[in-house]
Amino acid sequence: MKEAKSKLVCLDCKKEYSPEEKTRFRCDCGELLEVISDFESFNRSPENWKKEFDSKKDEIAFLRYKDLLLPDLPEDKIVTLFEGDTPLFKANHSLSEKFGIKDFSIKHEGMNPTLSFKDRGMVAGVSWANHLGVDFVACASTGDTSAAMAAFAAQCPSLNSIVLLPEGKISFEQLSQPISSGAITIGLQTDFDGAMKLVQELTKKHPIYLLNSMNSIRIEGQKAIGIELLHQMNWKIPDWIIVPVGNAGNVSAIGKGIRELHDLGIIEKLPKLAGVESEKANPLYISYKNDWAELKPKKAENTIASAIQIGNPVSFKKAVRELKHFNGVMEQVSDKEIMDAKALVDATGIPVCPNSGVALAGAKKLRENGKIKEDESVVVIATAHGNKFSQSIIDYHKGENTYSNKPKSVKADLLEIENALGLNQ
Ligand SMILES: Cc1ncc(COP(=O)(O)O)c(C=O)c1O
Ligand SMILES: [Zn+2]
């Protein structure tokens, strides 16, 4: 057997474990684990790393970057839905002007097969579950994690999936996804934080493989978002990368991936990293404002950004470490700011979800308050597709909002249509 390149290491006491352990998600001391891989053992120069990625341009993104993600995963265990290679949209001139950001791009992770970035973690997590030979996978979810987990598990005949959802707090489209993929779907009368607590108890007691982002294998998969972005930009580093934050797994993953690229000399400069929360669910923002003080879990209030309505982010420590390393900041935004920023981007033909709207509104605000300078380049990570949250779109446009585009209703009559179009004046 080949010597393993990766191990799980405690964030705190540095105790090491094998990723082959099926039920190990935390250290004995209670702290989270992270994957540490020996990339030096590949013995590649920065140029050779880049050549390696270029030579795999036609492979799925996970395979292209696999040496930096899960080098020990046997290729025949990969469960893929052809995720990744998501578009990087350059904002048009008018959108750029509205945000006050000249060099403004959006990496749209909502263009993944289950319409969110969660597919990046699930190709890693479900493939690893397949490699371990487990029968059941489970997660708690604000909607997108369960959609992705259920779809990937459905590709793998030996895997059954269980999802725990906060009842009434996810969109209809999101709920339809795990159900249609065949997952055992359980609604709970609690919020996400309550569901998260219960799924940990469940997977501790029974031989069920946990696929929330506290499973650090998933974080390794999500690193591909940042790596692929910089590869797409031909390794030219933007000044800022802006990410919406809920459980704080994604900002940690994007940070870890880019930090490792930098450590290997593949990139020479680091971007700045900004995390953005809804002001209704803002524990990281509060910590940042208090000099990165300890996490004070709070009850998340209702926000239009339902996928990030999280008051006790599991990956808090990892996120703070990355944000500090990247000279990063946190920002918070209101529901109105979220929906207005989303509407501006939607209106350019790029449909983004309200959670992506959080990062977009954050970019606008950080530019307005001068944290982002006029000539700095910005990439916002859009995390899910707008059509996963169609109710919020209909409500916004039917209401009296800044950028409402109200649908009209007229009799089935040519004259009425002409009147509605102002053609008879
Ligand atoms: C669409 C969307 N955006 C952002 C997030 C936040 O990601 P994280 O929980 O990793 O911070 C989530 C999930 O929680 C999500 O579903
Ligand atoms: Zn420990």
C-alpha cells in the first residue's frame, strides 16, 4: 500500500488521526480537525504544478486539482456529477458603475449541477464515503448541503442518505432536491443550529458518515473554488475575494486552498479575503469588530438569506485563522441591501441567490466605506443559483422595491397588450 500523503490534525492540540477512520470528525479534545497533506512529496516546482494543472484541462476540476485536494483518494472511487469549471463573469460597464468597482467579476458557483457550491465539497465527501465503504451518509442543512449530498449519494448505489432540515426555513426548490434524489428527508421543528447539534449526536451514536462541513474532507473539495478561480485568471491575483458566510466552511476552504498555493510558490501574492454575513446572523462580524474575539453563539434571526441563517458557525476558528492570514475583513448587510444588490446582478442576466446577494451587497458596502479602494479588483463568489429561491424573486419584484420589475396582468386582448406596452399613446 502507498504511504498516505494526508492526515487529520487537531486545530488545537495537534493530535493526529487517519482520514481512514469512519467516525472521526473531532479530536478527542473536542476541537475540529483539518486535513494536512504532504505536497512537498510530489517534488514539483511551482512551474511543474502549473503544468500539471494545465495538462488536466479536459478533466473534471476535482481531478485536475486532486493532488492538492485529496491525493490519497483512489480515482476509481470518485463519484462525480461533472461539477466545477463554473463561469467567471466580468461585470458589464453599467453594473461595475453601480457597484463603484471598476474591475468586478463574479464567480458563479450556482452553475454547478445541484445549483450551489456545495457540489465542490460533496464530490470530495461522497467519494471519500464511497472509498471508506460506508452505507449511510447524513447532514443537517439549510438546503443546499442536503441537495448536493443527496444527489451525489444517489449516483452511488451503495449509499443511502439522511437529511435533517429546519422545517419551514428552506426554500421549496431546495426541499424538492433531496426528496427527488431519494434521500430520507426529516424536517425538524428547530433552526439550523438545532439540526446541526442533533445530526452530530445521531452520527456519534450510529454508523452513519457525517457530511457537514465539520467533516474536513469536504473542506478539501471546496478548496477547488479558489484554486480554479486563480487558474482561470491565469494566476493573476485579484485584490479581493468576497464570500458570503454562514457556517464559515466555505471561507475557510477558499482561504486554505489559496494559502497552500502560496506556500508552494504557485502564486506569489495573496488576495485579501472578505467574509460577509447577514446582520440578522452575524457572529463572525461581531467577533471581527471586537478584534477577533471568541465566538459568542447567538440565535440567528429570520433573514432573506436563509441558507446562512446560522448563529453558531461550526468552522468559526478555521475562518478566523484564514481571514487573519489574508489580512481579511468581515462586513454585515441588511435584507434590503441583499435583495437590491441581487436584483442589480440578476438584471444583467446572471441569476444569483439571496446568499450570494450578501456577498454582493458586502462588496458594494466595502467599496462605499473605502475598505476596497477605487482601483482594486474584486471577485465575488456567488454561491447558489437564483432559481433555487424563486419566491424571494417574485416577492421582491411584486413589491415596492428599489429595482422592482412588476409583472403586468391584462385581459387576453391585443389592444390591452398594446396599452400595457404603451404602444397606443
Ligand atoms: C447558497 C449558500 N451560500 C453560502 C453559504 C455559506 O457557506 P458556509 O456555511 O460554508 O459559510 C451556504 C451554506 O451554508 C449556502 O447554501
Ligand atoms: Zn485536540
